[in-house]
Amino acid sequence: MEMNREKLCTSKADVSSESAYHCSTCHGDEEWSSTSRGRAKSRSLSASPALGSTKEFRRTRSLHGPCPVTTFGPKACMLQNPKTIMHIQDPASQRLTWNKPPKSVLVIKKIRDASLLQPFKELCVYLTEEKNMIVYVEKKVLEDPAIANDDNFGPVKKKFCTFREDYDDISNQIDFIICLGGDGTLLYASSLFQGSVPPVMAFHLGSLGFLTPFNFENFQSQVTQVIEGNAALVLRSRLKVKVVKEHREKMTVQNGIEENGVVSTNIEKDVGKQIMQYQVLNEVVVDRGPSSYLSNVDVFLDGHLITTVQGDGVIVSTPTGSTAYAAAAGASMIHPNVPAIMITPICPHSLSFRPIVVPAGVELKIMLSPDARNTAWVSFDGRKRQEICHGDSISITTSCYPLPSICFRDPVSDWFESLAECLHWNVRKKQNNFAVEE
């Protein structure tokens, strides 16, 4: 009886030791042996899952493992820390599913673009009449004369739910988003949701379309597949930005004389701090603004001063933003599934100041240097531009609310196709081969 108990305890211990090497995210797809050393077992590389299959599929090529092992050798392991910023998942396993059938959809249309009026009307008619969905449209979109004066579109327009930016909160009322336009529509959709973001389906109807993989020709079948929960996802990380400004007021004293008799015309008085928070999809840009002097800002990483930027400014971007302003400033292009934050100087007055990549989750802090000659200016995805003075600070870290962008095929294929089609990445004439001698 005692021997049976010992065998039972030993078997339980073996199971628990092996379970530490088992990746729960893979759901049995990958197991590690407690006695094996070195590299993990190779996983099969097969074609990516078709858009019509949602049950079982084998992973395709990916950029990193879905869930790294946290035990190293027979005795070492990672110290458990509850402050987890993000969970790395295999990009090939990121698929859209619905807990309940979606009922409401937000349609974002590029403003002042006459070419989008007909696609916008066709999409809204299809969503309201064919799919019986509640359609949310921004109020200023319906104020377009071409839409307001269209009598045939009137019955459909009456069914819309409208909202105004910065006035109405629709974050808990939208099941998914459809964007019609260019990359700017996706950035605008991100700015509307400061917390959790619904899945975004972006149609390429703009000029560049790096972030918009869908074509509008057969939108009915594509929208139906998304409503049925039949699509791949790429989670685009965002930046959580906090701006703390020393709020000052200039007070003018009557007759230029204070109570103590000191002559003064203008007095700056601290009246507290103003705190603003933003969720940024592309980048935070700190530049010198209209001043002719170099910008002079200090960059801190987790409280330590890492460098002082002397130049036109600095760009702090996500991997999604690495193909935007950062790419124009000479940074590397990073796939959106890579957890990272990029720091790119803008025209630095130093030959050795190169762009760097830091881990996602670190906290960056940008402040004016004490000896800076002028103030700086900051913008968030090209919006909310404001001045930064001495004593103000900009804190940046990875947000725990990514933007789930719906893929046309899969995260890897869509990204490389955008590089080739939009940026003409590595396009050149082919080198001739040697002539075969007879």
C-alpha cells in the first residue's frame, strides 16, 4: 500500500514537472520534455489557413514563438511578476471570433472625398437592409451636401445612429468598425477608442493604403465572413501617452505695482498641473516647432537619462508606425507583431545618433533640457499638437489596448504585400545571369 502511494506521488511529480514545459497557448501543439536540452522540437510549416476554415489549422511561418518557456535548465526559472505588459501569441493563431453575433457597426468615411460617396452608400444599404445591423456614422459625415440632399438615401439615413467626436462616448456600443479611405481613417478610428478597440476592417479607397488590405469590389462576401467570425487578426500595439503640463497663468497687476511695492507688469503663477492621456497607434513626435534653434530634449528610460536629442526632434513609434514617419527618418521597418518601441531622431546634429529599438513595456519620459533655448512641440498621430515648456513631461509606454486589425490573408503575407505594393520595397532590375557556353 505504501509503495503504491510512493508511485502515485512520483507520477504526480513527473506530470507537474512536465506541465511547466507545456505551452497552454498552443493547446497541445507543442510539448517540451524535462530531460531534453537545447532547441525545441521544430514545428511543421504548412500553408496558412484558408479564410473559410475556423476550426483546426496548423500554424504557418511566424516571427516568434507563441508562449516562451520560463524555465531554463534543471534549476533556473523566471521570477514570477504580476506586472505583465502583454502576452506574446503566435501570429498564425490570431483569429477573430465572436462571443455573441455582432449587431452594431461603426462606418468611418474619409471626409471631403467625393469618390467615396457611392461606396459609402452601398455599404450602409447592405449593412442596414441585408444584415439588419445598427450603423453608427459620425454626424459631420452626414452633413455632406451630397448625402444630405440625396432623397433616395433618406430612408436609410434615418436608421443611422450619429455621434460627435470628443462629445459622445460610443466605446461600449460598437461591435466592429469598417473604414473607407486611406491609412488616416484607421488612425482616426484608433483615436475614438481610448480603451478597448473593436475589430477594424479597412478598405483601400485612399492614396497609400498601407494599413488597408481590403478591396471594395466584392465587399459583400468579405463583410459576411467577418460577421461570421471568419478572419485572421493582427494586433497592432499602441502607445499609452501621458502629458503632464505645469499649468501657469499670467496675471496682470493694476498700475504695475504689487502689494509689497515691487513694480511688475506680468506675473506667472503656478495654479496646478494639467494631465492629458492619449492612445497612439503610429507615433509620438516631439519637434522644435516654429523655432529656428535646435530642439534640446532629454530622453529617460525607466527613470535613467539615456540621451539628449539635439536636432529637429525625436520620434517614438510603434511597429505599425515604423513604416510611417520613422521610415522617412531612416529607421528600420518592424512587423506589427514584434513587441517593441522605436526611438528615431529627426535630423540629429550628430553622425553617431542612430535609431534604436527598446523592449515593449519600458517607460520613456521626454522633457525639455534645463538649458534648452526654446520650447518644443508634440503631436500624437499627427493630431492634438501642443507646446511643451520647461517643467512639462511626456511619459510613453506600451498600451494594454492594441488595435485588432482584420487581415485579408494573414499577418505576414499582408505586411510584405504592403511593403511591395505601397513602398516598392527592394524593387530593382534583375541581374543578368551568365550565358551558357556551348
